[in-house]
Amino acid sequence: MADYISNGVESIENVAQEVIKKHHEKLANVKIGYRFRDKAKVSKGRMVYGEIKKVPKLWQTFIEEDIILIVPETYWSAADNIKREAMIDEAFLQIDLEPIQVDNFPKRIGKELYELSNGERVEGIREAKRAQDELCDYKISILDYAEEVIAKNIARYGCWKEGFKKLKQTITQTRIEFDKAAGQ
């Protein structure tokens, strides 16, 4: 069983806040806890560099966090800042936030004037809906690791994992052989 480490998690939190600002603005209002794991976890044959765990409702009466981000300490300490951001981004891409709508808000109170659930007044329906979405809570779900996660993470940070580097090499090699077969 893995040991969890709470010392030094400020470094995870600092990098996570940067990643949230760059790519995951909706996570700004989600309460996230951070922990190191003494060693990396392997799941379905792949190394897990950042793992997201949803805090069960029962536990939320004892702790404030909605989710916990767990990072292997051995990889974290060896990684540069770009790889650290990539680890966190990959984990955050597995979080699905579904807005929990407040009934009857935004409420139309004038020709182009709308009232939000906090009493604030906003002009224009688009702006009112956007502002109301920022106010609302979210239903948090953790998605399975999928191709969409890999594609978005690679688009942002390149092939930072060994597995990604091998995938890139395979794709590149396939293209070369395809081009040769096509006579190019």
C-alpha cells in the first residue's frame, strides 16, 4: 500500500493554480486538496503521474476539499516545471464539471436586465447566463482516462512522457513508411 505525504504539497498547489489559470478556469472555485504518493501508481499498464480522487459526501463533513490531486513524489521532484504542469493538466482533464442550475435564474426583471441568484443585476441574456454559471456549484465527476485527455495534454505540453515519446515515434515511423509506399 502506498504512503501519502502531506509535507511540501505547497509546490503542487502553486503549479496547479497556474494550470487552472491557463486551462481550467472552472476549477477556480472547486476546493482541491493536494498530496504526494511515495511511489507512482500503475493502472491498466500505464504510469499514473497525477491522480484525481473525488471526496465522498460523508468525508466532506470532516474535510473541506471536493477533490484530491495525488502526485508521485519521486517523479515530481525529478521533473521540471513544464512536466509538472503537464502532470497536473493531465489529471485535471479527467474532471467533468456539470453546473447545478438554480431554478429561475437568471431572472428577467426588465427589457434587457436580468437578476442573478446572488441579487446582482446584469444587462443582456448572454452575460447574465455566463455570470450565473460562474456563481453556481458544480456536480463533479471523474472521467476515465481516454484519448481526448491524451490529445489535449499533448497539444498543450508535447510528448513529455516516455509513453508519449514512443507513440510519437510510432506515428512518425508509420508516416515515413506510408510516404515511401505512396512514392513520395
